[in-house]
Amino acid sequence: MPPTTEQPIVRRDVPLRRSLLLRLLAVSVLVSVCSVAATAWLAVRTTAVAIREERGQALADDTRIYDRLLGYAARHPRWDGVGPTVRALARETGHRIVITGDGRRIADSEPAPDLPYRPPDKATAVIDPLAVSPDLLPDSASDRIDPRAVGPFRLSEDERTRLRGAARRQAECLRTVLGQEMTVAEAPSGRPRVESGASRVPESPLCASTTLDSRTPTEARALSALTVLVNTCLSRRHAAAVKLTLDDHGTPRIEPLPAPRSQPLPAPPSGSPQEPPSGPRDGGNADGPLVASCLASGRAQQLGPYVAPTAALYVTSPGRSATTFFDLSAGNRARIAGGAVLVLLVTVTATTLAGLRLVRPLRALTEAARRMAEGEPGARVAVTGNDELGRLTSAFNAMSRRRDQLEAVRKDMVSDVAHELRTPLSNIRGWLEGAQDGVVPQGDLLVSSLLEEALHLQHLIDDLRDLSAADAGELRLNLAEVDIADLLAHTATAHHAAAENAGVTLRAETPGDRVAVEADQVRLHQAVGNLVANALRHTPSGGAVSLRARRAGDEVLIEVADTGSGIAAEDLPHVFDRFWRADKSRSRRTGGSGLGLSIVRKLVQAHGGTVSASSTLGEGSVFTIRLPRAPLPPAAEGTGGRVTDRPAAR
């Protein structure tokens, strides 16, 4: 079979100025710059209102969410049931709402169980009914306590029912006496009050209600406890005690001082310092900062067990896009149309030019591929550039050349196989025809000749089967620890008779220390035996064939050296090709099938090794097998080896 040659593909980096990627990036940058410029020009003139509206809407949503959750915290001592409220707010506002506290996630409108929540660096707000944020709720109470946090002032159901009935009766009375429409409103604590459209309901002795004006037992107990807390705070600051009362909304406040009597104060003694008169409560000022501070701290202390713990609120908008409000005036419509047309023209022009540049070589490649699919040999495409498309064209041409070479190799191999099979079959036919015609006597000579030709044919078929299994990756190896010295000795013994018949000295030179590899003993014996048989065929009578083994780092080298005719330097790269012979005139009987060295290469590659040949014409050749020296794993020791499906290299 003639040797095949393949022109190597020279790999060179495409110059930056010729890079197709750079040109595509340049076109994209041009289109992007035009698009961004047009978009920015339109955005500056048309989206100012959208920004203001979006900010206002976001602030309104944050305030709404904060107020709703603040009310929940004021009415519940824990966050356990806040989930439905959070999800309802998320549906209403379109935001993702997350509440965290004590290092854990309390509630999440869009929970992801498999992903930990990573909150932003700054929380939207801190939910604390006892410290309302004035930024989100600027109309909050001066003490920053949410009015919905009533704690122990919440009335019982019986008290609510009794007060509600009294409030309805008072409202009906005032409606009759004053002629105004009256309504009954209810404070967060549950205490009802009568209201009208006016800012204040006029008092009428006829409609006074002792039930509404008096405190309930619940309010009395809570107010008494709060009074103790406030006066304790004042006493620690050396201030006078105060009395507390409830306003119309049920909120505790300082009871006003009685009006001072109109009596002249006694003049101080002569020479004594003038001191302002001190009243019984906070220097005479019942609403002074000290009293207000103690009242706020006392209320916070009293309400603490009745409100939810402080939590952080995070409001984000994962899928929300800003709304753009366009001013569709005549001028804006003209600018929008002009910008759109300009961007469209630039995009279409740039895309068309780039598309034409890409389509031409791609069409040529498509046409060449079609011709190749139809079986046309030598399908090639002209290389017109040095960019990515040029390299693709060069790779296609190389693939086409390689395909033609492989097709020629396939045809040659079919021809060689037919020739190799024809020779033994022709001999068998000749012997049988001679026997039929009576030319060849039917006896031991005929049987021996037919058996010899049958063995030659069987040997060729076995060689082809081994090569086919190796090419298909189905060559199974029974790996075990193989002693190379024993292997070489057995191989020399097996070929001793053939060496004596050829008048060749065959010897195995084993190293002093033990050399072992992990291999399939049968397959490795076959590979070394093929090399020995090949050496014996090419070594004249009186020559010698030597088998050697040695270590070389992490590898084991097995060498088969002969003193035969040698191989020419130009023929060395092809000695492992199938059906290749240096002397084309040699027959199978004298030169073998031409598959032995190919099988050696496949078997060695299946073991993860390599095989090479070196030779001097007229002096002899050396074939070297290199195998990795890998010990067996502990699980395989003492088990007689293991089977692997390690494929031969193709």
C-alpha cells in the first residue's frame, strides 16, 4: 500500500486588523453609539416627568407598606402570622417585601428555599411601633409611639359592647338636640367616641354619659401601672410626681394643673435671693421636656411586651420597570420619528454590508460541501482572506484533502486484502484441481499443503479481526502484573525452533533485578512475538536476534534487535502501516501478511504505551516498546488480574 502524505495545517493567529470579530465589534459599536445617542437625546426631553412620578410612586409604596406592617407590629406581640399580610402587600404594590430580625428571615413575599437571602446594605426602614420613622410617617406622634400600640389599654369585649351602646345613645341624643349628623368612631384601644362633621362636638348637659366619661377597669389598671412607671422615672431625676389621664382617643397624657389662685405672693425677705416659685410638677410646667421624656419612656416600657420585636424591612422591585410618560407633542413626535429612522438606516446599512461580507465565502463553502457530498473528489474553495472565514476555508480544504487521502487508503486496503486472500485461495484451488485431474496424488502431501495454506488464510483473518477490534475500541485486556523477564524467556522458547531452522541465534537478555508492568500477558506476548517473527524473517543465516528489557524512569523498555538487512531511513515512518512492505516483490510466504507490525502498534497503544523503530541499512534494526510502569491497585492484588475495556488508540 503506498504511503499517505498529509500536508500539515499551519496555525497562525489572525492579525488584529484582519479579525472578523474586531470588524463585527466595530459595526456593533457604531450601531450602539447611534442608538445610545438617539435614546439619550429622547430620554433627556421626555422622561423627566417619568422620573418624578416613579420616585413619588416608590415613596408612596414604601410608606404604605411600612404603615401597614407597623400597624401589624403594634397589634401583635410576635411576627408569626405576618406572612399573609406581606404577600397581600406584595401583590398590591408589585414589590418584593422581606422582613428580617435576629439574623433570620421572618417573612418573604417571594421565598427561594434553596437560595439564602442576601439583603441590601441598607434596610428600607426599621419596623418598631415604639420608634416610628418620621421620614416615612412625618405626622407621627411627638413621642414616636404608634397610636395603634395600646397594649394593656385594649378593652375587653364586654367593655367595648357596653361603651359602644352608650356612644350610640349619646350620638342619637346629640343628633336630636343639635340637629347634626353624628357618627361613632372607635379608637385603637376599642373605646368609642362621638364625632360630627365639625372639628369638635359641642357639649350638651342633656346628652352627657357617665359611662363614656368614666374609665373602665382595664383602663384604670393600665393607667395606674403607667403612672407608677412615669413617677419612678421622675423621682430618679428628683422631680415631682404627676397624675395621668386619658384623652378622647384613649391615649395617656398628663392631667392639667388646676388654675392658680389669685393671691399675692409674699415678698421675700430683704437680701434673700430671688427664686422663682416652684410648683408641685416639674417646676410648674406639666408639659415640660422632663415629664414628656418620662412619659414616653414609661409608655415604651409598658407597651414593650405587647408589640412585635424590632425588625428590618427590605422593599425591592425585581421585575418592575419604570413607566415612561411621553409628551406626545408635535415636536416630540417628529424627533422620535427622525431618531427611529436614523437608527434604522444605520442598522440596516451596517448589517447589510457585514452580511454580504459573511455570505459570499459561506455560500462557496456550502457549494463545495454539496459537491463533496455528491462524491466529487478534490472539492476546494479559494481562500480569499486571512481572517476567521479564511481559516475556516483552509480547514475545509485540508479536510477535503484528508478525505481524498483516506478514500485512496481505503481503496488500497480493499485491494490489498483481496490480494492477500487471493494468494492462499488460489493455492488451495490449484492443489484441489491438480488432485481432481490426477496430477497431484491424493495423500499426506496434499493434505499437508492444503493445511499449510489454510493456516496462512486463518492467520490473515485473525490479524484482520484483531485490527478491527482495536479500531472499534473493543479490544479487551485482562490486566495483571507481568514479569518482563519471564515474558521474554517464554517468547524466546516459543520461537527457538523457527530460529534454528533459519540459522539465527535467538537470545533473551534479562536484567538482574525484577522488572514488572501491568499488562495483558497474552496480548503483550503476541506483540513481542510479532516483533521476533519479523526480525527472524529479515535476518540472514548466521545472524542474531536479541530480546532486552530495562527501566527508563517511569517506563519499561522492551527491545527486539536484529542483525538483518535493515530498513532505509525513508521507509522507517511506514513500517507500522498495514500491508506495507519495503520490498514490494516479496510474497506472503516470505514476507508475511504486512499486518504484524500494525497489530503490534495497536496492542502497545491499548496498554498506554508506544512502539518505535530505528535501523541502519545493512546492519540491522531495533524495535522498542515503551510501557508505563504502573503497579496494580490494592484491590487487584492477589485476584489474578482484572478486565478492562481500555480501547486501542485509533
